[in-house]
Amino acid sequence: MRDPKTYHNYCDLAGQMDREVLSYIKDLVSLDDKEHVLDVGCGPGINTYRNMTTFLPKGSTVTGVDISSEMVEFAEKHYSSPSMKFIKLDITDSNLWPTWRKEEFSKVFSFFTLHRVLNQRKAYENMYNLLKPGGEIITVTPIEDGLDILAPFLARLPKYAKYADKIKE
């Protein structure tokens, strides 16, 4: 789903699942007073905002990233704050380092996103390199996704063709 308004209006189920996972792992993850967190696949920002503001200690900062300019613009407009920003990023980009610093984030989260990434090896490599020593990566990935079945058909539609090379077939 690439329309930020539609996704925003219908993403509560995903957000609820995210919150259940965060509730489950709360005692398993070490949290410092001032975490610096990356959320990969932030979409329109609503779940990043809801999840991270309740899960992380006050004083933490969050950077949400998404491959979609439309999603990032929506998130910036509705959810950015001094402690939360949203940036367009392809997590599989081989040339992140002129713009991003290695070992910048204490935690990297990704909820229901990485199963849609074609080059998962590069995505995980980049997430690892963005992580501070001793940091943690927390991902939630469904075992099976209906988009896997639909992706080849969606890629043929002009509206979604520009994302075809980013969606695993």
C-alpha cells in the first residue's frame, strides 16, 4: 500500500501487532535513558510514533526511514518533532556512507517490512553497520505474506511499476 492516507487509516492492526511484540520483548531488550533508534520501513509514521513514544524512555530520539517519498512526507508533516524525524532511505543502498554515519544508532527496529525487500542481505548489512557496538536489531517478519503472491501482478500496473525492482518476486 503506497498511499499514505489510506495506509494511515487502515494500519491499526499492524500497529497493534507491533505493540504486542514490543510488550513481549520489553524485558529482553536493554534500554538506556537516551536511545537513538532507527525504524526501517516507517510508512506514514503513525506506528513509529505510537510505538516508539510508548516503548522508549523519554529523552530517546527516533529516525524513521522509508523508501517511499510520499510516506516520508506524510510522516514528517504529521509526526515529526524535536525527538522524531523521518527521512527517505532505501536500506539496500550500497552508497549510504556519504550521508549516514556508521555506528550511529543504539537500536534498529523494522516491523513487517524486510520480507518485501529484494536484497535482504544488503539491508541487514546496512542495518548492522548503522548499529553502535553492543546495539540491537529487532525485526518482525511474517513467515508468509499475501504480497508475495500479488507482487508480480502489481509490478505490471503503471502505479506500482516504479517499485517493481524493490519488491521480491
